[in-house]
Amino acid sequence: MATTTTTVPSAGPIAGSRSFLARLREGDEIARMITFLFAASVVLVTVLLVFELWRDSVLPRHKFGFNFFRTSVWDPVFDQFGALPFIYGTLLTATISLVIAVPLGIGAAIFLAELAPARISDTLEFFIDLLAAVPSVIYGILGVFIVIPLMRDYIQPGLKKSLGFLPLFQGPAYGFGFLTAGAVLAIMIIPYIISVSREVLLSVPRDQREAALSLGSTRWEATWKVVVPFARGGILGSIFLALARALGETIAVTMVIGNQPIIRASLFSSGYSIAAIIANELTEATSNLHYQSLIELGLVLFLLTFVLNGLARLLIVATSQRGAGMGHA
Amino acid sequence: MSPRLRWRKFVSGFMLTMTGVCALVSVSMLFFILGYLVYHGGTSISWNFFTKLPTPVGETGGGMANAIVGSGKLLLLATIFGVPIGFLGAIYLAEFSGGTTAFIVRYAADLLNGVPSIVIGIFAYSLVVLPFKHFSTLAGGFALGLIMIPITLRSTEEFLRAVPNALREASMALGASKTKTIASVIVPAAYRGILTAILLAFARVAGETAPLLFTAFGNSFWSAGWNQPTASLPAMIYTYALTPYDDWHRQAWAAGLVLLGLILIINIVARAILSRGIAVPRS
């Protein structure tokens, strides 16, 4: 990647038809070089970011190796760093959020794409877009003052009473912890699932619905057995996008998860997440190893979201193209 | 009607109703959020909030003037840093570049766009804060600008590509140079879309908190300069909400209301410019 930024690429199709000097005189070549510098700086910054993360996490990689991900002692005093509690917290809260957000988001997307008249669908989509624009610190403050008391006083005691035989719903109900963080994350990622799934569902060719209906299926059967399977890849893509977003979410999670590096099966327990530990300790890192361990966690987060975003984009593009291709045929 | 068909019709009606409920629940979240913020924040907003410095615990009547100015400075820096790179980079992608270069730049932008904001914060911290050995407004603006780059770049490119090729050809046929064509035909034609893209990128970073924790840090007083730490609205909300003081909680709600109001208004204006075509003055 880095080498391509330094080579000047061949001239574009239209500019290429005139001599270099003529283009230089008219300023085209200059404009081209200036804009190229700006475009190249995007690549440069991205490469630099990856390089910094890699270079600044060399100490823990050498010292702990793979054990970094298998041990659960996080002790700055004795320079022992194991990332397991943070990885556990991040994955658990993201899973909880998906369990809540996926059915809700896909249901809403089906309504917007299949049932609602275009006008209502567009209006609701506008509100969904606004919901996606709400910053995470707002979710954080609502989480602290609204969701935590709600969890402590109603939801967690209720779950304990009805599902308390499961280890997931045992232990004291303090309000903050995995479940609360997962619930707040769910609200944050729903708009992403809805927007992308709606687009994908709308790209499913009309014939697919009409064929199913003409064979005598009900409206729901046509939607659930024909339209949704057709759009399956794209919907999965929207879920990956939402998951990537949930894994990297920092502020709202930090405010409600309880910030204790422990691993418990109970969803009522306090925990910690990768992003939260970085937010809390990066500026107060006591030793170089401590600082670099946090950077390595950042690298892990980066790689996770990188893979998920890449997969999501592939799935969404493939599904939309499939719809477009069938539409023309 | 056979019982089997009746059952299928019942299932269909029931499930379709459920999807409606899902949509209603999701959309109503926005109104819950707005409602709670207006309810809690509305009573705490006063003239003091916009004009006074924060007061120590126990003293009433303080405000967040320094955080409002701090956020303004950070966003100004972010725009100055992020928008030109995104905008000019997009012009290169849409008008000049060949396939491979465009692919690499686009790939890098998408990658940058997906990076969690906390990781952007780490990057700005190790690149700007550590070498200069103190937190600064500049570092915060750099971090926010980084987030603005890919959003501006990708949407600007899309709007430039949406300009019909006939316009380009007509301009060149009249003898205009490529630069002239871009500056006076293509960019004006895509003006609304580009403005929308920039506004949305601006609204997105206005609420970012995580990258500011390591860069602009925070400050209870007026920031002493561009290379000194500064307060910002999102960081103030974060800090104040986690304290045990009722008075500070009220300030946090008020700041949340101001911040969310600003972001939603920018979003609505941006979309209005694009869809209903509010007249935008062209040079």
C-alpha cells in the first residue's frame, strides 16, 4: 500500500489526449497533483495508524505472546497483563445486544420495506437516521440515570423470579453490568440493522414477491420464505456492521458496565470491556508495558472491526447486485 | 375456509402486526431519548449555562461556557483538517484517478471509517500528545478531523459521480480545461450533496467523546491556548454524569440537551438541503 502512494499514476482518459505541457499550462496537471496528494494522504494516514498500533504493542506481544489472550490477571503493580476479562466482556455485551437488536431490527426493516406505504416508510426511516445520529455519550447518560434504575428495580428482579434457575440470571441486582451494557448497545445498533436491511429488502425484485403470492402464499409467507431468504446475505451484512459498531463502542459501555475486570456467568455481574479499559487507563498507564498492553487491546479491537466491516461490505454488495441482476433479466 | 388456511392467515396477520410493533418500538426510542433530555435538561438550562464557567461542587449557578467554546474550537479545527482532505481527495477519485489508485484510496477510507473512535483516540494520542508531552486542543481537532475524512470523502465522491457525464463533455467541448470544468461546472452541480456530506460528517464528530479523552482531555477553566487542554461538551457530560453530585447531574442533562439539539438540527438541515432543495447561495 505504501509504495503505491509515491508513484504518480498514468493520466486519466480525457486528460491523456493532450500533451503534458498543454495540460500543465492549463493547470490540469497541477490540479491533478494537488488532489492526488490529498487522496494519497488518506492512504498514508491509514497505513500510519496500523503501523503505530503494531509498533506500540511490541512489548506485550513479545513478553506474553498468546497468553495475553488466555490469562485474566490485569495488574499494573506487578506488570502482569491478561486480556481475557475484557475480551469476555466485549463479546458478551455484544452478544446480548445482538440478541435484543436483531429480531427487533429485522422486524422493523420488514415492516418498512414490505408493508408500510412509501411515504410512511420514508418518514420512519428519517427518524431512524436521526436515532443513528444520537451520540454515544447521550446513550451513556440515559443509561446511567434511566436504564440502570429500571434494571435494578424491575427488570433484573423480574428475570430472577422467572428465569432465576439459569446461572445467567443469578446474583445480586445492582443495575449496572453486562445486561445493562448489552441493552444500551442494542438501542445504539438497531438503527444500523434497520437502515441497511431495509435497503437490501427493497432491492429484492418485485417478481419474487408476486410469484410467491400468485402460488397462494399469504403475505407473511411470501415475505418470510421468499423475500427474506433472497436478502439473507445483505441482512447478515447489516448484522456484522452492527456487531462491529457494538464491539468498538466505548463511552456508553464504560458508563454502565461497572468497570471490574472479572469473568462471571451472571449477566447481572459487573464487567469490563476492551474499549472501556482503554478509555479509563490509557492516560494513566504506569509503565511502558502497561501502556503497550492497552495499545495491543486497541489493535485487537481494530482487527475485529476490520474483519467484520470487510465481510459486511462484501455481503451487502453481493446481495444488492444479485437483486439488480435479477431485476434486469 | 379450511382450518389450515384460517391458521395461515392468522399467522400472517399476527407476524405482520409484530413487525409493525418492532418498527414502532424502534422509532419511539428517538422520542423517549428526546423526551427525557427535554424533561431533565430543560429545567437546568439557563442563561448562566451558556455564559458562566463551571463552579466547584456545592456552589450553584455555574455554566459550561468554556465547554461550549472548547467544542466550537475543536470542531473548527476538525473541519479545517478533515474537510479539505476529504473534498479534494474525492475530486481526485471522481475526476482524475485510474482504477487501481482509486480502489486503494477508497479501501483505505472505508477502513478508516470502520475504525472505532477509541482507536482513533489512541492514534492521535501517540502521534500528537506524546511527542508534545501535553494534551491539547490541536490533538483533539486532529482526532475529530480524522473521523471526518472518510465520511466526507466517500459521500462527496458519490455526489460528484452522480453528475451526468454530458455536463463534463459539454464544458470540455466549449474548450474549458479540466480544472475549469471541475471548478465551475461539476462541483457547483453537486453543491448540495457535498454540503450535506460535510454537515453530516460535522454532526457525527460533534458528539464524539472517546477520542477527546486522550487528546483535548478536559479543563475546568478557559483553555489557555490552542496547544493547551480544553473542555468540550461531550467530555463534560461524561465526567459530570459519573459524579455523585445532583447539581452536576443537572448540568450534564442540560449539556446533553444542547448537544443533541445541535446534532439533530444539523442532521435535519443537511437532509433538507439535499431532498427539498433549500436554496443554497452559489458564488
